Amino acid sequence: MHQIAYMPAPPAASSSASLDWALIVGIVALVIALPTLFFQIPQIVAAIRNLRLRHRLVLIGPQKAGKTSLWLYLNNKVVPDRITGTYGFQKRGRIVYDLTGEKTFYFRARELIDQGGEFPKSWEGVIRRYNPDGIIFVVDTSNRANEREQAKLLFEIYERLIGAVRYRIKLKGILILLNKFDIWGANPTDRDKVLKEYETSEFLAEIDKVKRLIGGVDVMYGCASLKFAAFRSENDQVLREFAELLSSSR
Ligand SMILES: Nc1nc2c(ncn2[C@@H]2O[C@H](COP(=O)(O)OP(=O)(O)OP(=O)(O)O)[C@@H](O)[C@H]2O)c(=O)[nH]1
Ligand SMILES: [Mg+2]
């Protein structure tokens, strides 16, 4: 004969008691976390802003300075020794470049326009048409030909745009990227020397005119070497600062 063993069902009260405890623990955790979350709001807002692909950037600068190299760099490509020159301009599409260090951070652009250095006369059309939020002025520190004339040209373009009826200039920042820094060497003294020279150059004075002309435009500059991986952390620091500058409100 089989005996049927009955397991008494657990009292209903104990399951509802554990549910109550879970609720209490949840509420206490929320109460503790709320003030912390509250103080994190500016960081959360900054992180959300950083996620938005809103900026349109134009790369400008003398021939062979490294504009197309910068686009390759932002796509995690190795910069080759020989690159075909860019004729006219190339729409390079969106950029999402991971700059995560201590915190998550991306260099993002909804569109990057790579403007060849050979025909500076075509810049005006590109700037008028795309009305960039930021310009990266790439300079070849080993060959300083043309840069002053080109900075002057940029000033004149914006001067004309200011006079143009119903043209709303979006430009918020100009990054002067002093590229090919590897040719100078890698130590901080060399870098200071290069930066000092540019600080006092007439070229910077021209760029500064753009800044004065359009209120709220920030100009920053930094050394870079897009071709050698050893310079990655320096390059990325410059890009991070520029992305922050573009994200800040005017
Ligand atoms: N040594 C050195 N060479 C570099 C660096 N960045 C780019 N180059 C080289 O510079 C040359 C020109 O680079 P590009 O990116 O084509 O220059 P660009 O500004 O797009 O030139 P255009 O399209 O003609 O206006 C290439 O041979 C690159 O390999 C760098 O940081 N250091
Ligand atoms: Mg190019």
C-alpha cells in the first residue's frame, strides 16, 4: 500500500512578508540614491548631449597638411604614407570616435566635410552651404607655406557672411590642429616651442579676427601627429577638448 505524503503548503503570510521586505529595501535604496542622482544631473545632461550627433564640421587647411589623414584617424584607420590629394570637397558622413577614458566620451559629428587644400576659392561655397558648427584648421608644422593667406581667407569669408542678409552663422569653435608634430620630436619642450611660435604668429592673429568678428566663437589649438600611434593620447586629448567646446552652450 502506498502512503501519500502531503507537504503542507507554506503559509501565505510568509511570501507576502518577503515581498514587503523587498519593497522596503527598494524604497530605502531609492531614498539613498536620490540625492546622489540629483547631484549627478549635470553629468547626465552632459552625457546625453555628447550622444547627440548634431555638429557639422569642416576640415580646412593647406594642401597636404593632413585633413584626409584626420578623417582616416577618426575612423581608426592607419594613415598611409601616400594619400591622393582631395580635389574640391568630400562629404565624409558621420563620425563616432571613441574617446572613452575615465568616463564614456565620443567625438561625434553628423557630417564631416573634407575640403581639399588646392582650391581655397571653393571654401566660401562650402562654408555658406554647410554652415559648420566647427572648423578644424589643419596645419602642417613642417611646412608653413600658405597658412597665413588661408587664415586670412577664412576671416574674409566670415566677414562677407556677416554682411549677408538672413544668413545665421552657426560657427562655435575653431580648432587649429598643428599636425606632423612628430617631425619636431616628441618631448614637451619641443611642443612648447611650437605652440609659442604659433601663439605669436600672424597666422593666429588672422584666426583671432574670426573670433572677434563672430561673438561666442572659441579658438583653441593643439599639437598632433595623426600618423604615429605613439601620439594617440595627445591627439585624443585635443579632440576631447574640442568636442567639449562644441557641446558647451554659447
Ligand atoms: N610625418 C607625418 N606625416 C603625416 C602626418 N599626417 C599626415 N601625414 C602625411 O601627410 C601627407 C598628406 O596628408 P593628407 O591627409 O592627404 O593631407 P590633406 O590635407 O588631405 O591634403 P589635400 O587633400 O591635398 O588638401 C600624407 O602623405 C600623410 O601620410 C603626421 O602626423 N606626420
Ligand atoms: Mg585630402
